[in-house]
Amino acid sequence: MKRIAIVGGGFTGVSAAVQLVRRSPAPLAITLIEARERIGPGLAYATHDPDHRLNGPTWVHSVDPLDGGHFTRWCEAHGVFDHDPRARQPSGAAFVRRAVFGAYLEDQVGVHTQATPSGSTLHTVQARAIGALQRGAETVVLTDQGQNIAADLLLLATGNALPRLPAPLEPALAAHPGVIENPLDTERLRHIPRSARVLVIGSGLTALDVVCTLERQGHAGGAVLLSRRGLRPRPQPPFSGPLPVPEGRDNLDRVLGPAPDWLLQAEPSARAWLRALRARVRAAGGHWYPDFDALRDTVWQLWPRLPLAQQQRFLRRLRPWYDMHRFRSPPPTEAIVNAAIAAGRVQPLAARLRGLRAEGQALVAQLQAAGADAPHQTRFDAVVNCTGLDVASRTAGNPLLRSLVAQGWLRPDAVGVGYAVDAQCRPIGRDGAAREHLRLVGPPTLGTFGDPGGAMYIAAQIHRMVPGLLAALGGSVSAPPARTAPRRPAPA
């Protein structure tokens, strides 16, 4: 059997393994390599906090994009909605806990290890991949346990790196007992004293999760939700009745379908696309969700059309606004945060963090609001870093990626937020050539495709990649034909 090694056991790696097992006409020997004890939850879905929820409904979180209702049915079969009645909304959309999705992914690994339609085998290895080398026609993955895992094709599904303190904060501050560098460390969050005055750096979905944790613990010391622009994730769209639930490959067709004419006909520039989007929203009376979602779903097709200077401008100027509309808060989270703000327990603040220093157990932050001549100092007992993912730490913190960059197998993409790949997700090395027996999928391809975030997009990205991947192994796959019906807006 042809051998495939997948490094990374989070959503990306699991979705790749499941799709390969289901779609390959010939048996494959797949090895899934993950350093964590559990394969499936990865970094994003390992939390056990009951108020940390998926920011999208269950129908956009299936491991296989050909079956958009798979996760929803799994939740129903496992009594998820019975144990968590707040998950279901009046519209019928369900926003379940992130830990539930982690359990679903872990279960799918087990299911596809036991029985596979193609006769393939799925074997898991708990180890950290630290390097790779080419040995004739095969690629060998080296692990920290001393294993040499040979494969005909290596798929990198390394996901996101652990968050780090952003500039201008000194890295040494991470050792302070009051500083939580990794906001996904829910055990640290639980040990914040109820009377502590907390500074949450950032105001995205992770910051809202932190607020939910504090609220559930009866936090009374107050918290400041800090961001440069005072932006917060937008709420889910309002609905007055039951939603038409996507079925089968509806989600996949939205991603793989053609981009809207109003975007294709516009000049390929961030400004022109923003102008076209605003015109559509005005014509719709301010209802922005359908047209924004049409942009979101096909941005991977549109992004390569942007000149490099325009891509850099978008990431520098427009990305915060895009993300706040792109990654929306689930209704239960929105309700908790709004109640905390209304009661004065949480204070949103638009300001820049100019510095942070420790004075014994206390932490003194220098905050400068927009228009202020100088920063003012405020004391806190705890600081939680929710600034997002650190691009630089992706290579520095991963020995395998660091090794592949040093060998010239990987190189930074043009905008400097990931690694260069071609349209088939083949990494483009230092020599400018694409490596046929190597694939990179998920968040590290941000610079090439513009938006690899979200389970639906990543699953669709893998779906696009599978035929070429199997062809590289000497096989083929018959993909179901894409629909030719007009694009319909996403219900959520």
C-alpha cells in the first residue's frame, strides 16, 4: 500500500485522514503523528470550559465536507443537545461547546481506525515530529521518540502555534505568576482570584471566552477588554424563524463555487472590493451578512488576484475589520459578555498597550487611548494575552518546520504570514520548485489563500487537494461533480 504520513492531529490532520480513507479507490497506509495524548482536539478544541463554544453552527463543522450534517447527527446520537440545552437556538442553529467538537474528532479517528471503506489502515503515533529527510523516493519523518517513519507522501497539518506575548512586552514577563501568555490554558484561567483586577489584551473570540470563564467563576474584581480599535466580534445574524439547514455538500459547493460577479468585475484591489461590498450592503438596507459571506466563501479564489502590495495593505489595514465580521460570537457567549459589560464588571477600552512591567505581584500597564498625548499607568493583578496567533512562533516553536525551513523545503510566503504553496498546496521551497511529495494545508497557507480559517474552509481545502495528492501516489479519485445551481447565501 502507498504510505502517507500526516503530522498534526488536530482538525486539519483528522479531516485529511478521514477524507483520504473515504475517497481513495485503493488502500492506503496512513500514519497520523501527534505529540499530544489525545488525537483530535488539537490546540483549539482541548478546552473543557463549558462556556467556550464553537463560533459557527454544527453544520459547518463536519470532518468531511461531502456530508455537512455529519457532526449535527453525531451530536444528536450522543445526547449533546439534551445535556446542553443552551446550544440550540430558536432558529434551529446549534453552537456547541468546543470540547464536544474535540470529542467528535477523537471519535472519528477511532471509527476510521477500526473500519475503512477502501481497506486503508489508519495508525496513530504519539510523538513529536522533529525533522524529515528524503531517502530515495520516500520521505522519512524523524520523531523525538527515535522513530523513523517512512512515507511516500508527507502532509503537514501543523495548525497554529501557541500564543506568545506580543511586542512591546518582554518575553520574560511570561514567567510572572499574574501573566497568562496562553489564554487556552483554562487551568490557569480558573486560578485567577475572584478579587483580581484583570487586563485582557485583545477583544476577539478568545478574549470573549476568557470573559465567560471569569463570569462563571463569579469574578468581582473587574476586567478591562483592551483593543486598539475597540472592535468586537459581530453577533450571528438575526433570524425570525427556522433555518434551511445545509445538507450533503451544500457547504462545499459554496466554497468551491464561482466568486460573485460583483467581486469578479471589480478592480483587483482591497479598496475596490470594499467599495463593491459597501454598495451591496447599502442596496440591501444595511443587511451585510449574505454579501460578506459570499466574499468570505470565495476569498481563496480572489486573494491570488490581488497584487502583493494590496495583500500587504489588507493585512496591515483591513484585517481587523474583516476578522470581526468573519469570526462571529456564538449567541450564548454574546449574551454573557453583554450582560457583564452592562453590569460594569467588564469595561471595553480602545487603547494601545505601550508597555507592561512587574512591581512585585502587581502588573503596571501603560495604556494610551486614541488622541491622548501620552499613556497613563494602570495597575492590574492579572494579565491575559488574547492578541491572537504569533506568526513568528510557528517556525521557532516547531522543530519540524524549523528543520524544513533550514533545509529549504519551506520558505516564507510573500506577505510573511505563512509558507509559500502553490494552488495544490505543494510547498514551494527555497529553490522556487514545488515539492511533489509534500503537502501543506490549513493555517500556514494564509498568505497564499488569504483565509484558511474555519473548519468548513479547511475541510474544503483538503477536498480540493485530495485528487492531486492521490495522483502523486499514482492513483486517482472520482470527485462528485460540483453543482451548477446559483450560489445561495449561507444561513449562518
